[in-house]
Amino acid sequence: MQIHNRRQDDIAIEQFSTPAIPISIVTPSAALSAYAGPAEEAEKALVAIFEWANKGLAHLTAGILSDDYMDQHLDIACRGIPVLLHNHLYAKLGKDIPKPPRWVGSQGRLHDR
């Protein structure tokens, strides 16, 4: 799989590759196979998180998010993306995945994400 339209400031997983540690783009089938449930559910989860990130975070839009996806799909994606990062990047580099940052809640207490 070759991506031809990357922006100059994009960081791609294959840019971490070295002669000793080949790292390549994660194929859709590899991403879907990491999920223990039905592949269709995994695919909907990944599409839902991409749509949510694009339409809900990356820019303002007058459109609404698709009704094809439920909170369950976003939950699956949010749990699965760290697994994909670990399996296809950090483990290959022999590193632990970083812990999420801590944040201060409305009551002034530190919380882990």
C-alpha cells in the first residue's frame, strides 16, 4: 500500500522504519484482524472514529455525523487504536507505549485518562 498524497508536515508510521527495524503501513486487514469481534464491527468502529475526528474535530462543519455508527463503535475504536499503535509501532521498536497524560478534573483532583 502506497500513500501518494501526504502533506509535507504529516508524520507516517513508515518514517520510523530503519534497516534493522522495518515498519510499514498497517493494512486494513491487519487493523481489522486485531479485533476479537466481528470484522464488520471493527470496520465500522474505525470508520466512525475517522469520521468523528474529521467532521467533529478537524474542522467546523454544517453536516452531522452519520447515524450508521453508535457510541459502541467509538468505544471499540478508542480501545483498539492503542492496541494497533503498540502492535505495529512500539513493540517493533522494543518500547513501551507511553502512558496517557494526567489531567485535573473539575474538583481539582488529578485523574489518569
